[in-house]
Amino acid sequence: MKDLSQQIKEVARSLLQDGKVDLVIGYENGSLPLRASPCFIRSAGEVERLIWNACCETNLATYLPDTNDRVGVVAKGCDARAIVVEIAERQVARERVVIIGVPCEGIIDRRKVASRLGWKEILQANLEDGRILLAGDGFEETLPLEDSLYEACLTCEQRTPPVYDYLVGEPIPAVDVIDPFREVTTLESQGADQKWAYFSQEFSKCIRCYACREACPLCYCPECFIDQTQPSWFGKTNDLSDTLIFHVVRALHLAGRCVDCGTCSRACPMGIDLRALNRKMIKDVWERYGYRAGLDLAAIPPLSTFKLDDPQEFIK
Amino acid sequence: MMDARAIDKGRIVGLLDELIERCEVFAPVMSDDVVLFDKIAWGSEARLDFGNSKRLPKEAFFPPSEVMFIYEGAQAEAPPSKGDRVLFGIRPCDARSFLLLDKVFNTPDYQDAYYVEKRERTCVVGIGCNRPLSTCFCTSVGGGPFNEEGIDVLLSDLGDRYLVQVISERGRRLLEGNGLLGEATESDLREGNRIAAEARERVTSMVETEGLRDRLMGMYDDPFWDALHQKCLGCGVCTYLCPTCHCFDVLDEGGEQRGRRVRIWDTCQSALFTLHASGHNPRPSGRERMRQRIMHKFRYFVDNCGEIACVGCGRCIRNCPVNMDLREVLSGIMER
Amino acid sequence: MAAREQVAVQEEQVPARAEWEPRVIAFLCNWCSYAGADLAGVSRIQYPPNIRIIRVPCSGRVNPLFIIKSLQQGADGVLVSGCHPGDCHYISGNYYARRRFALLKSVLEYVGVEPGRVHFSWVSAAEGVKFSQVVTDVVESVRALGPARTLVRAELRSRKA
Amino acid sequence: MPNPYLPNSAVIQRITDENEARDIKTFQVAFCDEKVGEAFRFTCGQFAELSLWGVGECPIGIASSPMDREYVQFTVKRTGLVTTALHNREEGSTVGIRGPYGNGFPVQMMEGSNVVIVAGGFAFTTLRSLTNYILHPDNRHRFGDLTVIYGARSPGELIYKYDLEDWARRDDIQLHATVDAGDEGWTGLVGYVPTILEQVAPSSQNAVAVVCGPPIMIRFSIPVLDKQGFPPSRILNSLEMRMKCGIGKCGRCNIGDKYVCKDGPVFTFEELQNLPKEY
């Protein structure tokens, strides 16, 4: 079997050569260890830059609504789900996108790795047979890949893109997770005070930079509610209630959209547990309305529809 | 003449506790996995064993959000000034950033009362970087791992103790009569010099900045910017974690009778930053916004203040979600 | 239009704990629940005076932000009431609202807002008695919880203490 | 240390509706503290930050002449958050003011010259200040000929009609008020500002031109002035930018290395030619 990087290059080359797309968005090697960086390829001659490995973390779907080009885009399972939502919500035209699907076995969580190493600076990293070989000033260390993946990858429902035009490599089955929402149910079972304490602590770290929103492929609103001034809904300082409300409402606005790609958490410079809120909404939407985002181009988003017998146990 | 002392590492907590009795002390602390500068209640909270903090010491002068005044009826009152403060454990790059911020906030025509007032009552205790990170390029932008600019007292880690060099009169007053400090020996000084020289050698990340400003002069309409911004998400992390960024927004919170005016950090990477009320936007896309960030730091600031508005701390490089590397951007400009 | 969307109650002074009475913002749909409240009134059916009614065209018009903003600006509880399923004047506004409110209530409780703060009900124009019962239940559940603490802005919270 | 961000209280003495669409009003304000009013000395073309509690601040050019010491006037178009709230205010209510800011027109440099003012629409405000300043009996002799070409979309959209009537009666100012399209009552000029400018053909001999208006008007007026022989260094323009602090700190109104709030808002066309086209 040819390696995936090679196959991606070949698909990209033929798409560009045949004039099927103006642009291929994929990944190239980053400037730092354990980093890959999004790259924009406009001619077949440049395709050698493209790579694929467990560091290709950015959800490239984020770039699609902003361009009018015909784009070939490299997409992991979660990325492809985000693209499906963008198409279903008419933010991206299906015929403008060629999805180059890549089955993904999980992406490396740089924070996890750094914490395993006691935050020592990593100067070199190599991926090899399910292991990460790391080296720095006066140390060498090997970590198993499977212990170093993002939490989101550990509960991944869709490692193979649900929709694609090309698939490189072989489809791989979803992770068999016994209790995918364990963290959510644990929090749910706590008392109001404990929950409040947890989220207050978490969101007091927020510096209101909105990187989570900007990085999110599905936060595509031209004007975010938090930026509206007439009326101005909520404050923009580090006031805890304003901050927490921003994140709660963002999660609410992403209910039925969020595909749990984890991009927001990765963009957050303060390492806030943003997924805690998103996972809750994913769980609710699934349990109440049997809907999972980004699997079906024809599905109607759950908040744009209803059933006559939707559960209403909370209504007097 | 430089006044040099030394202190055993075991006594640094005692020194901090002594300072805490006299003034507010801000030091690097670890909160979950983020190193930030915060007011400490005990000397033992301070962490001097990490490289640079993620959150910025400039927050002590220019916090991410700050009440400018509280109004009630026709009265508007700014928050009162507090006592002396010490910023303890500042890295030399960050200390240099204060001098650059001074050039914005403390100009002859208008003094930013909030910034200047806090700055004037703050003593800066720096700590040299024995082991600069691979993303540090301070030496390329006029700084260095043991640079003294902006620092009142400089600590050098000698292994079992710190060499304590008093740089300014303010620093001298801070440590005056402190019994925990001993005189530095000749060998302490030699060791300090050796470590500083070695650290400078360890800064291997280099960026060519000679002629950068002139290069940028002719590049406003260069196609370089067309490609550069493509992968940028516009998230603004590079600006929120930059020690020299100083842009802010001003907002009111409250009603007509009672409330407050606040200022919050803002970022040139956001479309709203320059959006006119009419709907016109002079910087409509990522291309113009990315260009503004680079131009501001490496050309406009040079023209207005005579210096590059970058201290080479590498935060924007380490924290960019898409691995946009400022060093590569700058070398790309030099290659044009 | 914009000013009308402001659900701010900030100008009102928040009383001290001892004399505290719950304040509940009630968003009532024009066609059913508001008429139900009216019927309760003309029928002289008693209910607690703790609610501040805001009339909206439809429960579907209630943006979740209205509810959150009310809580942030010092309301101790919120009630949203609309037409029974099938009775919506606009055919389906309350069905869409039902999904939205389910998620809103769930996420608010998830971050630590007590379940008794935010309430929803279906009350028709003929249900004056039900309206008074709902309001009584809502006010009592809010009273049992005491003044709102979680989402309230810091400066309002300190005045409440 | 003085705090440059603290506004001074002022009372709105008078509100004048300026146009038919009623989205432009002139607010005449007086400082509550006389000493503050005395210290508020400005030149034509400067602006101030107007504040409404709970709403915010915005920069507004000063529309009255510096010779009027009892009050300050601001002409405000209802556009965004603060301007809308201001339009809802009534006479007698309080606003906050800080300033004056910006460089203003180089009035002293202009002394001894003929002055040609070219204005379109709502952008007339600071030029009206300049016109009234030049027309003041103490100043008139210090300037040469004064030509004002001012246009609006329709007669109802001409602002400062009371001034226009007054100026039309004087012989020490050549006023050419024009509209894009007239109505039954309109007997004056009809035509776009650049067209009228071409017809008037003011001499560039010892003259300074000041041009303010919508971008399209400026674009077509510059070639006319160029043809008349005005060098770029003798054409002045006042720019608008989103601003917050007004004093060169908040970092959003720069064009290249110039801050519009501090180094501007008035620039010569020569200066603008050397700045990035980012406005």
C-alpha cells in the first residue's frame, strides 16, 4: 500500500492538472516539532509539499466559506463532517468542493505530550510505528502514539469521512467506545454548585480573544451575537458572567452543528475545556432528536425542524 | 558602578515574603498548565523554573480589561491609585517590551493615565534566561537573554543561588537593608558573566532585521501578502499573546445613570477593528490585516518610535494554531 | 425595534436579602398565554405579584438570549409560556421553540443554574386557572432557591448580598 | 497626572434638524464648567470625542467656528450606536466631551491665500467651521477670495441652510450651492460638485483648496483642481476613520505610520499620495 502522503499528492496533482480545482488545501510540514501547517497549493508543481501524518490537526473546513475558488480539500473524518454541515447549511456549494478524504487514526495532542515530558521543550519529534520519538536539550523519550491523542479522537465516531470524492487509503471503522459521553454524564450528575464551580474555574481563564470562534469551521456568522451593539447583549470584559455566557451561547448556537473536531480547544491559548460544553450539546441533540451533525448532506439540521411528539417533559 | 549581591535559592521565598509585606508582588505562577503573572500572597507561589510565561507581564500595566471610570449621574471617577508593586521574575524580552509600550502610552502629548500611573509605581525584577527556547530570537531584534533594558534588578541563576545585580536606583531602594542578600563574590560575578555569554550563544534562532524596514517600504502592494494570509484563521492569538501589542477598544457597560467605561484588548486581526459605522472597511480581508500587523511592528513603529515593535519572545510562533512562523514571514520579506 | 429587545432590569434597585421577593420575568405569547393571564385577571383569580410580563408575538419569538440576559441582569427566575402544541397562531412557532428551549434549559443546568430558575409552560387563552397555578408554582420554586447567584453580574450580586 | 480619557460634562442647548431626511442634526453644547469651556480652544478641522453614558464615545468634527466662544456645535449624522443614541437626546440633556483632537486645518498657512472650499453632502461640517472662521470680521482681511462650492443630493439635503442664505447675501464670499437633482422650489445650480467646480474654474493663483465629501466626489474633483493648476501640496482633505481613544493610543486609525486621530485628520493630497491607500 502506498503511503497516504503519496496518494494525497497524486490526487492533488491530477485535480490541478485536469483543471478540476483552482486550489488544493492540505498540510505541509510545520516549522516546529509535532506541527503540520495548512498549505495552499495552486499548481501541480507544488504538490510535493503536501504531507499527511498524525500532526495534521487543523480543520481545513474553516477556510471553505471564505473562498470562491473551486477547492480540493484534504479532510479527516471530523473535517469532512464539518464540510457536510457547511454544505447542508448553504455556506459552501457542493460543486465547489472536492473532498479528498483521509481515514484518520487520531491526532497528537501536543499539550498531552508536553505535560508527559514535564513541559520540557521538545526540539525534535519523529513518528514511527505507532510511537513518538522525542528529543530535547539533554533528554530523549519515546511515547506510544495511542496515549498521546486528543480526547476528541478517543471518542471519534467517524474516522473515515462520511462524504468524500476521493478516499486515500482504506476506510477504518469507528472507535468502539463503551460510554462516549462519560465526562458529560459525570458533570451532569453533580450538584448545581459543583457544576458552577467547575465552569467558573474553567472560564475564568478566558482572555476573550475569540480564537475559539475564529478557528471554528462552523462559526461562520458574519456578525457574532457578542459583537452586536444594537442591542449590546453581553459585556466583553473578563467579567465571569459575561465570559461564561459567551461560551454557553456559543455552544448553544453550535448545537446540531458541532462535529467535535476539537479545533476550538486547540486554538484556545489558555487551554480551556471548551469541549465540555460542546459535548453536552452533542449528547442532548443525539438523545433528544436522534441527530448527529455532518453525516448526511440531505439531513435537516435539528433546530430547523421539529417533530410533533418531541419530548417536552420540561414544559408545564 | 554595578551593585551586585547574591542569594541562596532556598532564601528566595523569604525574599518574596518580605517584599509581599511591603508591596504588591506579581510573579509567574502556574495555573493548570498555563504560566501567568499574578499577584501572589506567598513567596512559595512563584515559579522561576519555567521559561517564558504564556500570559504577559504587561497585564500588570495594561490588563486585558480595565475599568477606566465609574460614572453615576454627571460624576465620573477613575479607580484610585494603589501602592508600590514589584514584578518579579520577568524575562528580559518582556522587560524590553515595557520600554516599547512606554513609547505608545507615555508620549509627551498625551500620557495614558492608567498605564503610566501603574508603570511608575512598579519595580521590575528580571531573571536572565540560561536556556532560551528554540523559538526565542531576542538577539535579532536588539535584546538578549540577559539584557538589562527595562529591568531594575536582574537575577542570574547560578545553580544553587542567584546573582542579584542592582541596575537602577529604584532597584537599589527595593533591596535596601534586606538581610537575606549577601555580597556577591568575584567568582559569582565571573560565573554570571559566563552564563550570560553562554546563553547568548544558545539563542540560535536568527532573523535578519537589518534593512527590514526599508524592504517593507516598497512592499505595500506586493503579491507577497496575497499568499501569506491564506492560512491565517484571523484568531488573533498572536496579538493577544504579544508583549508589544497595545491596541484596545473602549466600551460602556451600564445604563444612562450608572455604569462604567471599560477598555479591553482588541486585535488588528479582527474585521471589526476598523469597520466604520457606515459599513466601509479599510481593511476588509485577512490580507490587509496580516499586512497591518507586520507593517506596524516592523515598519510603522520603526518610523514613529525608532525601534522594531517585537522583542523576539516567540509566543506568536509557539501559540499560533496553524503554525504561522513569524521568523519565516520575516525571512520571506527579506527574500523579496 | 432594537431598544425593545433590551431585556434589562438593571435600573431597578435590588433589595436586601431580608425583604427579598422573587422577581420573575415572564415572556407570554400574545395569542394564548397573555390572553390566559388576562382571563385570570378578569376572573379575579389570584396569583403572586412577582412576575413582570413581557408580551411577545409567539413563544418562537423568544430568543434564548432574552432568557439569559434576564438572569444576568438580576431576574431570579424566568417563565416562557406559549400556545399548546397544535394551537400556535403561526402554525409551528412553538414547536421550533420547544427544541430551542430544551437545549437552553439543559445547558444552563449543566453549567450550574438551578433547575428551578427557568420554566416553560403551555397555557391557552381559556386557561386562566392554569396560568395562576403555573405562576404560583414558578414563584414558589424560585422563592425556595433564594436570590439568583450564578449568572448574575458581579456588581448586581454584591448589591444583593 | 491628568487623565485624558475623562470626559467633561456639557449640556445640549439646542438641536437643529439639518435635512429633510432628518438623519443629520446639529447639537449646540456648552460646557457645564465655565473654566473647561474657556480651556477648550480649538482650530477649524479638529474633532472631539462625544460621550453618552452607557452607550459610548465617538469622534465628531467640530462644526462651529473657533470664534464662537460661548458654545460648540457638532453636526451628527445618525449612523451607528452613539450617533443614533445622540439623535434620541433632547435639549437640556447632558453629554460628555473630551478634546479637541487632531491637527485641524493649517489656518495660519492659509492666511494671505485665496481659499477654495469644495464640499459634498454631510462632510461639510468642519468646512462650515472654516468658512465661518474666515468670514468673521476679525479674520476676513487676513484671507484672500473665498469660494465655496457645496453640493448635496437634493435641496432638502443641503445642511446649514441658514448659513447658506446668509452667505448668499454677502459679497465677500462666492457661494455655489448645487444639488444633484432639483425640485420645483429650487432655483439654484443643478449638477454634481465636480461639474460645478469645473464651471466655476477657481484660479489656483495663490490659492488653497479644501476638499471634503464622499470618495466619488473627491475622485472626480481632484483632476479638475489639477487642471486648474493646484499642486497636491495645496489641496487639503480631512479623513474619517474608526477611532476610539482619539489620542494615538488605541491603534486602530492608522494609515501607514500616521494616526488619523493625531497626525490628521487633515492631510494634504501630497501627503496622501505617500500613504498607503488604506482608508
